[in-house]
Amino acid sequence: MPIKLDAIDRRILRALQRDGRMQNNELAKEVGLSPSPCLRRVRLLEESGVIERYVALLNAKKIDKGLTIFTRVWLVAQDLDTVDHFAEEIKQFPQVVECHLMSGDCDFFLRVVVADIDDYRRFQVEHLTRIKGVQSVKSEIPMQKIKLTSELPI
């Protein structure tokens, strides 16, 4: 069930989504609170699970993972065992940064990050298509990144 957020909670969340390392004094000033009540609100947002965790966002190109491939996967069947098996297997591959069970044309939709097209081909041939139950794989290569954000609209 969604948590009831007031305007100050929303300002706190917007600010922390932009900069999760923002000092409490700076955050308090930005959202119009004194430091103690601001820290209390942040702690409540953390304890309630609205704020799940804090992370560092990396520049993929600078760590040689500059190619994103979107991959559609079809399974031989959509029964629980086949779907669960694929889901468990795919979790072990760090190249797969997103995996979604889909309704519609394909069974799973993946976002895969790799160094280059050869790296992706190795991943596809050596790992992805060897997962029991995979019938077909179609890969989509984006031409240009228009928007990528981790910020949710608050």
C-alpha cells in the first residue's frame, strides 16, 4: 500500500533522488526545515521503505560497459517451472541489469550492458541461449540514448 506523502516529504525525495549524498543541513535548507525535523523525516522515509537504499550511479562508458542491448526472450512454455527456472538463471548474470516478465509478444524483456557487440554475442551464445527453456532471443540495439534517469516522478 502506498505511503501518504506530504509536500515536504516530496521535496525531500526529489532532492535525494538528485543527490543521495546531500548533507542533512543542506537538505533541510533546500526543503525549508530545520536539520532535526528533516533528519527525522528522512529516517521515517527509510524505515517505511519509501527510500530503499542509496547507490552510486556509474558512467558505463568509463568502466567499459558502454553498450546497452535490449533483448526479448521467448520461452518454450509459459508454465510456472519454465518461467521460474529462467528467472532464477538470469539473476546470476551481472550483464543483465533489468529483467521483466512481460505480457504480450515476448516472455521476458532484458536490458543488458556490455563492452561492445562482440561481448554481447559471447554473452548471448555462451549463457543466454543455453538457459533451459529458451526458445528464441531477439536483440535490439539503441542508436541514441535520449533519456535515462533513476528519478521517479514525485
